[in-house]
Amino acid sequence: MGLTATDKGSEPHFANAARTGGFDAEQQQQLWQGAESFIEDLIQSGISSETTCDSKAGFMYLQLIFKRLICEPAPEEISAWGGLEHSEGFGSEVLKPLVQKVAADIDGESLLKAYQGSNWKRGFLSALPTAQREFVVNRTKAAEYKSYQDLYNDLQYKIREADDLWAANNRLRLDLDGAANQLEQTKELLRHWQQRSEELETQLGGKNQQLHDLQSQLSTTRSEIFKLSGDLEWKNQQAHDLWTQQNEAKYKLQLLQDRFQELTRNLENTAASKAKLEHDLEWKNDQAHKLWAQHNAAVHELEALKNTLQSLERRLAEESAVRAQLQSELTELRAIYSSRWKIVKHLITGRS
């Protein structure tokens, strides 16, 4: 977040959220509005009248707060603001946090470099453990403010650095000597391979002549191979034609065999069907004879039934005449026995 000069004054402009430690444009706008409200409250409050008549007293108070924040930050303030990223690339963006975190086991030289490259040195020191903070303070304190013990410790630190540099120099010298020996060995090996290359070139001349002879033989062999390839192709074509004819003959033979087997099965099925039909015909004939005999018996039985029916009709006619006579007598009896006294009289006297 920064300020841009306009005709109306300074206007804020907001950076990308990735460059602000996660603050998006809306949060940056809220931060700016909060700062404006704080300044307006300072100006409108009675601070200036209570302290001094200077109209800039509010800004001086705000400057004291910012100075205290920068020079003596509290742990909560370092935790809240130390992660903000800042760039001083003068055109090229080199973003890094105001307070860069360091490892607990970082060496002294790397710790001093991290302190010197920090954008908020007091915040960086306040975030360090006590031992690391005292180490940085003792190494960065002006010489006139250092005690004898501090100077002695600095001397011992420089001696250790010089020893490390001397050891590194010796290692480099040993590495250089090793590289020189390796170079001599490489040169010796190169001379050996040059001599070997000359010998191989001599052998190559003889091999070239042999190669030329082999190429001539190869050309002759290729001609023969080409001729044999033509013969082989013709033989392959003939073999292919014969193989095709043989396959066609096998296919036709297989078809004939399949047809013969099918006809054989059909003939066997026909014979079986014929035998079955003959057996069925014989059974049908027997059934027909039995039915004819039953028919004749039924005819005779029908004639007998007709005769019996005729006799029954005659008996029925006779019984009808008897019945008519009995009906007439019954009528007379009804007339006679119509009265109880008549019936009694008839039973007693026997006369009507």
C-alpha cells in the first residue's frame, strides 16, 4: 500500500494481496480508513490544547507512536507486522518480510548477514532469542562503546574466521594440486591415446583395403542374392498358388463329406420314419378291424333295442288302455264314495 499525489491531494493505492502478507484490497482500504480516522481523532481531540498551542501536536504524538513502534516494538506488534513484505528493488520487485525468521542453529556469519539485510532491524533483534540478540549487538556495537572483553571476543571471532579462511585456502590448494595431478594424468592419457590413434590409423589403412575387397564381394553377392530372390519369389508364388488350390480342394472335399453325412443322416431318418409309419399303419388297421367289429355289434344291439322299444310301445299302449279303464272305474268310485254315509252303507250292505 502506498500514496499517489493527485490534484485533490494524496490518494492511497493498494498492492496485490500476495505482496502484503495476505491483505486484500478491501482489508487495505479498511486499514487506510482506520489510519485516517485515528489522525482525525488526534486533530479533533484536546491533546493540542492540553499540551501545547502548536497545531501540529497531534502529528507529533503520532510520530512518537510510530517511533516507539519502530525502535522498541512489542512481541505482539512484531507478530502482527513482521510478516509484511517490502521491496526496495528500485524498479525490480525483490519482496521479503520486514522481519525475516532465522533458524535456531544458524551460524554467526549468516545471522549477521540476515540482520544487515533486514528492513526492520529493531524488530529483527526483538524477535531473536537472548543469546542471538546479544551476539548481534556485540558484533555491531561501535568500537568506542565496546569494553575490553567485547574487543577480545571480536578478536577471537575474527581469529576463528581467519582460521576458517586459512583452512578453506588450504583445502582449495589441495584441490588445486589434485586437479594439477589429474591434469598431468589426463595429458599422459591423451598422449597415450594419440599414439594409439596413429596405430589405429595405420591399421585402418589395411582395413580400408579389406573393406574395399569385401565391398566388391558384397556387390557380387548382392547380384546373386537379387537373382535368387527373384527365383525364390517365383517359387513362393507357385507354392502359394498350389497351396491355394489345395485349400480349395480340401474345402470342396469337406463340403462333399458334410453333404454325404447329411444325406446319410436323412436316409437313416427316412428309414426310421418309414418303420414308424408301417408300425402306425398296422396299429391303425387293427384299430379299424376292432372298430368295425364294434360297429357291427352296435348295429345288432341297435336292432335288438328297436325290437325291445316296439314291444315296450305295445305294452305301453295296452297299459294306457288299462289305465283308461282304471281311470273310468276310479271316477265311478269317486262318485260312489263321495259321501261318508254312502261309503259306510256300501261297506255294510255291499250295495251302492
